[in-house]
Amino acid sequence: QVQLVESGGGMVQAGGSLRLSCAASGRIFSIDDMAWHRQAPGKQRELVAGMTSSGKTNYADSVKGRFTISRDFAKNTVSLQMNSLEPEDTAVYYCNAVLNGLTRWGQGTQVTVSS
């Protein structure tokens, strides 16, 4: 079964850092774009950061300069290093990837930033 599994969420004080990781597993023949999205209570899910299979990145304006997305193409993983966290970053973070031509989502991991 092809799936994405996230790890690394938790609670941190404002100004702190967290690192999220996501691993793709199963019979994977191809991985295209990988990304992180987030959904805060009462808000729509939004793109946080993405990376194409060629390594091109894009970020939401609200996280530029604070978050960094990276991929390990050999291990089929994508990570999100989050620095200078703010209470507004509190959300469930979801890993997203195009695996074998189909869009897949992870189960989500909670990130809570206290002021």
C-alpha cells in the first residue's frame, strides 16, 4: 500500500523550532512534487512549501525566511524545518505528494506554538 507517514509535530514556544518529516512507502515507481500544507482551526488548508522533482521550491509568503523544505530523493522523504515559529503557525500539517501519478496525503501532524 502506497502511503505517506508524517512525524515530528508537537508543541513549542514562540520563537522555537520544529522539524517535520514525511516518508513515502510502498510500491513506488515515481514521485513528482512533494509538499507540506497546513490547516488551522476554522481555516482552509493552505500550501506551506513545495518542492518539485527537479528541486525547485516555493513557499507561502508567511513562512519565507523561516521555513525550509528539503527532500531526500534516495529515501523518498520530504522534511520541513520550521524556525522562528509563531502562534499563527499553529495548525495540522499535512504531507502531500504525487506518487505513481496519483496525489496522496499523509494523516497529518499537529503543530502547536504557544505565545
